[in-house]
Amino acid sequence: MRKYFGIIVSLLLVMVFIHGNVSAKDDDVVAKIGDRKITISEFNKMLGYLDSEKQKVIEKNPQLKENILQQYIQGIVISKLAKKKGFDKNPELKEQLELLKDNIIAIEYLKKEVTNKVEVSEEDVKAYYESHKDEFKTPEMVRSRHILIKTDPSASDNDKKKAKEKAEEILKKIKAGEDFAKLASDVSDDTGSKPKGGELGFFPKGRMVKSFEDAAFSLKPGEVSGIVETQFGYHIIKVEEKKEPGMEPFDTAKEKIKQKLLQERTKTKVTEFIEKAMKEANIEVHTEILTGVKK
């Protein structure tokens, strides 16, 4: 029975926190299949029924929407062919649709009767922030660039020497006034940061290799390191900015706190509602028929 609660609650949370964010204002047509039009609002509603993990992936990779639209179109096209053959009149298929319909009705009912009534006040959010200060501590961080002259772990001493000499020549150019970012774009072997002028963004202690981290955190903004060796090769590091340890401000934390509390309260309220409904429903369950084990 608990498993049943978990499934319904999970489905409902997906619907509330994803479908609730769907915009249905834009009626531009994104595709046509004969006389059938697919608008942006219809497409976004369809996206709202995907699970939360898929939603996150799509949010990070908007180009995936093109693939999903194609799949949606294919579904409509094949469904039309199936209906012409009378598949929508198939009794087994109708039974499957009825089962799905019960779940959808249950979810919509719970939304109206439970989740839409859950509220989180500004006072609730502030109280959580004040009583969970450790969650909002921000560590010391640095923002840096680097230039990497890569060496293979199995490289000979001679090859390592050549790589280090190359790094030393680059360091001389930096000390002579050449632009660090331009040199990184031209000569760095780090393919990830090279197009960004060696930019690594902000990172705290514990994120990078120790020798790299020690060098970066020992520098002041604007300073450039000497040659730093790691298992990846030889680095030259420039620190652009530093952030001292502190606290994430309430104004930037409050929205995620609100969503966290809303999700927790919704899950609790839905579970309580389902448990009460199940107790009052005069249910008999004979699992021994399914499992062969009498309880």
C-alpha cells in the first residue's frame, strides 16, 4: 500500500512542479499535419507531462525540443493510421485507456483538493533560513584562468622536460606583458577552457587537484603563478577574483527554500489524504493470489 502512495505522490509532484510552470499563452503554430495544428501552448503542455529528470535535461539542452516535437508528430501520424484501421475501437486498448484515465483523474482531483491549497508564507521561508544557517554557508572561492601544457602520464623524462620548457617560455611572455587570456586561447591544451581564454570560473577548495588548488588559493587577484605540475601536465594559473567565506543572502536563497518547503508539505499532505481515503474505502487486498504467499 505504501508503494501505491509513493507512485501517486511522485506523479502528482511531477504534475504540480512541472506542469504548473508551463506557459500556455503563445498560440504560434510550430507544426502542421494536414489540417491538424500544433501550437506552442499545446507542445509545452505535452512537455509538462514528462518526468522531472527529463524536464531538467531539456531545460539544459533546449535543442532537444526539436527531437521531442518530431516524436510528437510521429505519434500523431501513426495514431491517425491506427484509427483508420479501427485500433481505437479495440476492447483491450480501451481497457488500457480506462486504467490511465483513472490515474489522470486521481492526479487532477488531488491537485484541486490538496496541492493547490498548500501554502508557504514569507515568515515560513524566513524561519527556515534562520534555523538552517549551515545550508547557506558559502566557502572561500577563487575565479581563475589557466594555461595547460599537457603531458602523458607515461611520457619520458625528455618529453616532460620539453613540455615544461614550453610552459616556461609562455610564462616569460606573460611576465613581459602579453595577454593571459589570448595566450590561453592560442596555446593551452585544455580543450574545455581554451575557447574561453582559460577561464575556469569560481571553485571552492576540494574541487581541483591539490597542487593546482594550493597554488590558486595562495595567489591574490591579478597575480600569476609559476609553473605548477599536476598529473595532467604543467599549468600557469592567474587568479581573477576571490570570494571570502560567508552566507548566501536571504533574497537569493528564498525562492529555493520556498520550493523545498512547498514540495515537502505537498508530499506530506497528499500522503495523509491518500491514507485517510484508503482507510475509509472498505478495501480488501488478497496479495496471496498474486504472490502465492499467505500473510
